Amino acid sequence: MISAAIADVVPAQDRARAYGILYWAVNLGLPWERPGRRIVAIRLGPPLRGRRGDDPRLRGHRLAAAPGDPAGARDPRERQPLWAPLADRPFVVFCALIMLVGFLFNQAFVTLPIDVRDHGFSPATYGALIALNGVLIFLLQPLVARALAPYPRHRVLAAAAALVGAGFGMTALVRTLPGYVAAITVWTLGEIVMAGIGPAVAADAAPAARRGAYQGLFQMSFGVASLTAPALGSFVLGRFGPALLWAGCLGVGLLAAAGQLALVPCGDTERMPSAVLPADATRLTW
């Protein structure tokens, strides 16, 4: 798992930036489709694969030990159950908070297009609006990750959750294209902030031998959100209307923000940013 590999080879103080760059790269290659038209995307993989076939230095796929990888120091006979992170109650709570924000992200692809349509805009307009999300990630992700590195992570994650909630909550007041642009910009900023710091906190919370399992549980929180968000979001929209849906999104974002402020790393994080603490000093506590 690449997330666990990053935790192994990247120093703790640089992990948030590394995960942010990974997220940026994934979005750089993500295809965007305008309904009724051809898919438009910036994709670097196919050209690189074509060049690899012509360059003998790039042929084949080989696994190599990265410098500083502590895996070699572990006892290969050590067995860690995959469900071990479930015994770490603070980490489970952390993943639940991340899942709440993931539920909000999924509304961008489930209920937001319905809201855009109900205000008289075409599917092509929705496609252009949601493409703004990818453009902002491309432009801002590397810069934001570096700028936020010195700040306590629990506060940054709380701010990110609040931004996501506020952005979707703003949709209740939106009637025009500039309004949609503003709302999408706000929740995208929260997404950008969370993208790098979330997995970095998961990496710091995990014992070295369990990083894969911890990252798996962290990523599973987004999977659970993707599974439940379409059904629940559509139910609320159909049964209670858009005003309650978007107000509920605001409430969920603020709840996740409050949870992140309560779930702080061990140690005096008021005086020392957790981004520069040793990994063993950033274990989560409730």
C-alpha cells in the first residue's frame, strides 16, 4: 500500500506534504467527463508507459528497498492482525470523524447535480462547475500542504471539516452560477487541507509494524462514506428537501470539526505543533 510505504520512508515532519503531493498527483490524472460529451483529462500515465517501452532503463517492474525504510529491521515472523487498529479507540473515533467529512464530499456527485438541475442549469454546466474542484486542487494542493505544515494538526483538520461543512451548507442559499462557484471553492479548500494531513495523522498514530492496517482502516472510512452517502443524501433530499440537506451538511461538518478539536495528540500541542513532534509523541488520545 503506497500510503503505508510513504509512512515508512518519509520523515514524520514531511508526511503531510508527501501525502498532499500524492493526492495532487492522483487528481492530476483523474478523468473529468462533461455529460453528453467526450471525456477530457490530463493523463500522464499512457505517455509515460509509451516511453518506458522505448527506454530499456524503464522496462519491467522491480521492487527495491527505499533508503531509510525501517521494514528490514522488523521481525518477519511478527504477525499483526488486520483488525488490530480497531482496538485503538481514539484512532477509530478519528476515522469516524473522517468518514463524516467523506460523506459530505460524496454529495458533490450525488445530490449537488440534482440541486444544480433544479435551479435550471444544464448537465454541462454542472460538469464545468465540478471541474473547478479539480482545477483548484491542481493549483493549490502543493502550496497549501507546505503552508500548513507548522500548525497543530488537530486544529487544521478541524478547520478543514468546518470549511467542507460550510461550503456545502452555502448551497442552501445558492441561486446563481457565482454562488455555486463560491460554495465549491469553500469546500474544495477544506478537501485540500484534509487530503495531506489526514493520512499523515494516521501514519503517526500507527506503530511501525501496523502502518498498513492503520492506513487501511483510514482509507476504509472513505469507502464507507462512499457506500452510504448516495442512499442517505438522496433520501434526505427527496423526503425533506434541499434546505434540510444542506443545513444537515453544515451540521455534520461542524460536528466533525468539534470532534477533531477534542481528539488531540498526546503532549502539549498548544506549545509545539504536532507536525514537528516525533511520531511516537503524536499518538491520538480522547
